[in-house]
Amino acid sequence: MANIATKIIHKYLRHNKKFPHVWCAGCSNGIVLGSIIRAIADLKLAKDNVTMISGIGCSSRMPVYVDFNTGHSLHGRAIPFATGVKFHKPDQTVLIITGDGDATAIGGNHFIHACRRNLDVTVLVLNNNIYGMTGGQHSPTSPIGSITSTTPYGNIDGNFDICKLAIGAGATFVARATAFYTSETQNIIKEAISHKGVSIVEIVSSCPVIYGKMNKKGTPADMLKWQKENSITIEEANKLEPEKKEGKIIRGILHREESREYCEKYAELSEIAKSKESSK
């Protein structure tokens, strides 16, 4: 097993790119990166056929380290950047790496319209409840009462449920995973990539150096243990009364449906337009 893992690491990572990585000690982004590259290995995707695009933030440093086609775009603009890639190269597997602030604050408009259009891209939202890289500000997912650099007396804003937001906006595949359950996260990412249409995967991650320290969440291990003890699968949740699910992270595939993919519809519309123009 160790040899297999080593082969995957050497195949998919750029070892001449700034290792050790930029992430803080105890950050779960490296764990999530492992789940992503193992999912791609399981699917036997050629590196040249995978494109990873990110915006700005801690998780958005990820494309620096992977040996795929990559792009590091502007804050909140990973989705429109990736949209251009998908239209130009529709056969590419396009992954978008983004954070809770990058995706649902400055990039919120792009996020909801990607959901309604059903473009065949996979959006992985690493949710650590804070702007970790850019100053420790509260994000749209910071829990009420959270201490951050912009809410020193406690956050009073209501917070987004990313998965409910995605379902409400029309996404055809929506799932939630955690950094702790690595194999489960790997399998969910495989399902997301294989889905024909937009896939939104919220991955609950941990920021022990900024969010954890400000909110007295303990060590990095304590924060991962919290994910383990405070999350349940969708199958378990469906068997529980509402009050027993209160405050729990619900993991798994929360919504899946089949609908025509956007590039296909656009190509069809283009042919109709060409036909009408040529008949004039």
C-alpha cells in the first residue's frame, strides 16, 4: 500500500515546486489534496486531460503542487476562468479549487450561476469557516459567535449552508465531505468528477492556526477529532429525528439528478444560429 501511495504522489505532484508546501502545520488542505489525487488515480485520468483552476486563498494554492494543466486566477473568479477552459476544451476534466470566502463571498455570483447553468465542472469548496490567508476575516460560513479579525466580539451574521445554497441554485450534483474521512472524500470526489454536469462538493476542512486559535478549538488533531465526532452520513441522518441531527455535519451525496449539460446545449444553439444565418 505504501508503494502504491508513493507512486501516486510521484506521478501527480510537481516535486520541483516549492516543497515543503505553503500551508501551515496542521492545516487539512494537504489531506484533501491527497484525496483528490487518489480519486484521479482511481479514475485513471491522464494528467494532460485534467485542468485544475483556483482563485485566491489558502486552498487556492493547490494547483501550484499538482502536475496537471493548472491556472491560478483572481479572487472569486475561478469559476468564470474555468468556464472558458471548459468551452474551449470540452473534453477536459475541469476541477475548481476554492474556499468558503472565495466561492460564496466575492465569487458568490459566479457560484450560483454555475449551479443553474449545469456546466460540466467539479467545484471543490474547502470550507474552513474563515479567510485564513488574507487576514483572518469572517466568511459567509463562519458560525454565529465566531471570533475573527473582523468580528472580535463574535460574529452576528447568519451563515450559508453551502450545499443548500447549491441545491437551491439548481446544481445537479451536491455533496459534503470532510478532511477527516479521507477515503469517503476520495470516493465522493470520484462520483463528482464522473457526474455529467456541475458538481459541487463542500469539504469541511480545518484552520488550526487562525480560526482554531482564535476560537480555542485546540490542536490540529482536536479539530479533526471534532469532525469525526460531529458528523454523520446522509444514510444515518435519514433515520434520525430532526432534533437529533441538530448541529451535525451531514456527509455524503445530498442531491443528484440528470439534466442536459451546458456545453452541449450551447453547441446545439450555435448550430441553430449558424443554420439561420446561412439561410438568409
